[in-house]
Amino acid sequence: QVQLVESGGGLVQPGGSLRLSCAASGSIFSINIMGWYRQAPEKQRELVATISSVGSRNYGDFVKGRFTISRDNDKNTVYLQMSDLKPEDTAVYYCKLMQPNSDSWGQGTQVTVSS
């Protein structure tokens, strides 16, 4: 049905930057919402950012201007540009596609911020 392929995670120093990508394939509607969520060990999964197919954005409160979500509708790809990364940003970052009756999650990509 739908496949979400995430990339861009890894190990980065505090203050560094990463860009995550998530490419969706399969039965994708033109109108949808794509987003990023994250989950640290023993913590609840939390919203990072979402973006609709018309460009409406929503960010989690912790972002404080450090992260930017964007998308390429032609490629069904969503990006998360992360700057000034902090150790508390360490988590598995999950891509999500929200469509009528077809919400999908990626497998997640690990982001580790450590010196």
C-alpha cells in the first residue's frame, strides 16, 4: 500500500545540524499531511512538525525555531532540517503520512546528539 523510507539520521555533535528525509510511495492522495514525530527511550512519542499538501505547518513547542519542515509534493517527500541540535533531541524520529483511512508510519531513523 504505502511505503515510507526515512534517511538522514546519525550521530552529530551538540550544535550541529542534520536533515532528515522521508519519501512516500504507493497509494498517495494529493491531499494529505506528512510529519515527523520522535520518541526517546521510556518517553512518549511527541510531535516534531507536520506539513499539509497546501503548506500549512505545525511545530512542537520544543522546536523554538531550530527545526524547519518542508515537502516536495511532486516527489511525495518530506524533509526536516534540524539545526543547533541538543542532547535532548536524541530520539528515534518517525515519519508519518496521514490520509483518509491510510495513516502510515515509517520504521524510524535514529538521531543521536552527543559529544
